[in-house]
Amino acid sequence: MMNAVLKCKGAPGHMKFASVPIPSISPDQVLIEVKVCGICGTDRSFYHWGEAIANTYQIDSPRILGHEFAGVVAQVGSAVQGIKTGERVTVNPIYYCGQCSYCAEGLINICDNRQFLGINLNGAFAQFIAVKAQNVIKLPDSVSFISGALMEPLCVAIHAVERVKPGLGEVAVVIGAGAIGLLILMVLKAIGISRVIVTGLGVHKDRLQLAKSLGAETINIEEQDPVSIVKDITGGRGADMVFDAAGRPSAVSQAMKLVAKRGRIGITGFPAKPSEIMMTEVSLKEISLIGNRAYKLKTWQQACKLLEGGLNVEPMATHTLSLKDWERAFSLIDQRKGLRVLLAP
């Protein structure tokens, strides 16, 4: 038996810490002993539940949540090659079919038959998890378990940046100083975008300070007008690209005011309510609205190389708690006291 945190039914709360059987593995799977697992915004949405999450995801209960994790291979299926027990790994949580037209292009994020660990399949808020061998990513020796658990949100950031196609000398604005917003900042800096502006709320002053330490210019939108500041910085032109990493219904309409003519808006946030935007403005300014979901297969290799090259994502992991303290972990997130809170089984 093993300890796990389960979502029990589609309603607010209804999660519990319980003892469940250690999963058995099929010939093409490996069993991983989880060392740390991050709590994603999606996990928080499942915890609180609501119309938006119910309409977006189909989840059977009870379900073990959690998909941002790293651990050690504990057992290897009889048909698996190239993976050994004791190896340090993380896991791509997207189960892709490999047969549809999107998979053929490596676009597993929009696979027609996409399933996801911690949603459609049991996740890593547990001591052990069984996963397909093809989804296992070995961690470089220099990458810690914490960085390994943060590799999944780092992949989200890499994919979002790639989709917007930054150019040298361009100005970027990141709306939202959460973990994804700050990781987008770090990726932009890593590829040479020197001028990045991060906006956030007053309650996120510590996050804005972290953004500043990472090389961003910051705007507290409760004290300053981000539109006038960005216009001043860009000589009235506006930002070349704006990333919505806030997930607020107002974020895209604000991005429309921040972006220059022919600028790009990358949408990563998942707002709980519909966003209202003036499509006339999209046409008149020739703005590109770019949706971003998860990551491609190659993104994991890119993330590994960035971490091996010295990118330090560990400041994103502000708290590490025991799995049995999961309620306190979610409370820290609700109180906006943590960026990525990790659970250690």
C-alpha cells in the first residue's frame, strides 16, 4: 500500500489523504517512486471545482491528481528497453496516441486522443506512479529533483515563447507574476530578449521583486497604469509581444491596449469566465492572437538543455511540504503565499 491524495468527486473540496494499492505495471510501463510533485493551477481548480473546470475536463473519481513531478525508477516493465531501476527521471504527462495527424507533426499537446496524468489517469500526488516508458525523461546529473518537477511548467513557458516567435530587440510584456509568467520571463531572457516588463497585483509584490531580480522591469497595476508606462517605454508604439499568464478574463483586453500594431498576444492563462475583446481592434491593428497549450515532444529536450546550461528554476519552488500536509499546501496557494508549492511523499 502507499499514501496518496485523491479527488473524490466533482464538487468543491472533496479531496482526501488515503492509503491505496501501489499500482502494478504493464510490460510497456515503469513504476516511479515520486520524490516531489508540484501543485499546478489545474490541480487547484480541481480542488475548488466550478463550472469552467467541469466543462473543460472530464475526470472520473476517485482520481489521484498531480502531473509535475520527478522521482526514481523503482521497477521496469518486461518490454521496456533503455531505462534502468534507480535512474532519476521526470515524466511528460501527456499520453498521446501517435496515430493522429497532429501526433505525426509532434504536436502531442493537441492530439485527437489526448489523455493526461492526474486528470484522465492517476497522477503523482502519491508515493508511486505507473507511467508509459515512452513518456519518461531522464534527468541530467546536474538537475535536481526540484528542478525536474519544475520541468513541466518550464516546458509550458518554452512552448508559449516559441509560438509567439520573439525577435531580437523586441519588447515583451508578461501579464501575471505567477510561476508560468516568471518562467516565460526566464525563457525570454535566456534567448536574448533584453527588455521584458512583468505586471502583477499589489499582493504579489514579492513575486514582482523576484521578477526584477531576474532582469525584468515590473509594474504593480494597482499603483501604476501599465498602458501608459509601456507606451512611454516604447515611444508610444506599444509592446511587440504580450503574454497572458494571468488567466483573468480581463487579461486579453488589457493585452490589446499594451500591444503594438501587428503585435502578437500569446494566451496561456485559463480564465474561469469568458473574456471580452473588441475584434475590430484586432483587425485594425492587425494583432495576432496566439493560443498556447502545453508543449510539443521536442520541448522536453529544450528544457533539459536549458537546465543543463545553468538556467536556475528553483526559485519558483517556494515551499516543499509532506504529502500528508496537502491541505496546508493548497491553503498557501489560496493565500497567494507560494509560487510552486511542492509535495514530497
